[in-house]
Amino acid sequence: MIIPQVLRQNLLKRYPTSITTPKMDHTIYPIAPFESGTMWRKEMRLPMEKTEIVYDDFAKVDIRIGRVLTVLPFERARHPAYKVEVDFGGLGRKWSSAQITSYSADDLVGRMVACVVNMPPRNIAGFQSEILILGARNTAGEVKLLTPTHEIEIGEAVF
């Protein structure tokens, strides 16, 4: 919602923490209509960390659904990790070094995962990692896998 300039200036005087900083963009939104006693909430947004891309850049990334077949400990890795074998059906089986030790090896076997499959292999402590298994950190800082919520045929493309 666009805030009238005069009202915005008054709000900035009253709430100096709402001034934009290099690390965080603070935006003020009205909760109730413009009248006396209007309540406001402040929403903070982190700036994007990476440059903007166009669809053609995204289309180059081949993300596929696979099923974890084998999970082995990876003692030589700098950070705790597993060696993970993933089956992609007609695309074959590929290996990855993955820092997903918040899961037990038994919990991972049989799980469906989303993976980037068209990156060149990367040597990690003498092991050739052929794919990137996708995940995100939860509030506790643990890496959690991005997995489909429904049964998907292995090898199916993500778009």
C-alpha cells in the first residue's frame, strides 16, 4: 500500500527505526483504514543476496526428482556429511556429498529428493559429487531436504 508522503514523513519521525538501512528494508503498513487511531505494523524484508536472473537462466538448471538408494558415512569431508546415491530412473544413478546429517542414514534411504543433475562433477575430499541435493536450513540451523509432498515418478523434472 502506498502511504501519503506527509503521513510517511510523520511516521519516520515517530519511528526512526523504520528508516531503510543497508542490511534491512523496513516498510510500514497500515492495519486499519486511515483515520485517527490507525494501527501500523512494521514489516522487515531482507535484501536479495544474489543478482536477479531471467527465466532463460533458470531454465538452464535441470532439477529432477530422485529416490535415495544408499547412504554412506563420509569421514574425509571437512564438515559432517554423507555420500548419497540417488536413482533418477532413466537418467541412471548418481552420487552426491551432502551435509544432511540432521537425518539418520536409515531415514534417508527411500526418501524422494529434488536434485540439480546438470552440474559438472565436483571433487570433495577425493569423492566425485555428481549432483546437488536441494535443501534449506530450518530455524535450528539444520539442513532439511526439499522433497515432494506426493508420490512423483523418479526422474521427473521440476519446473
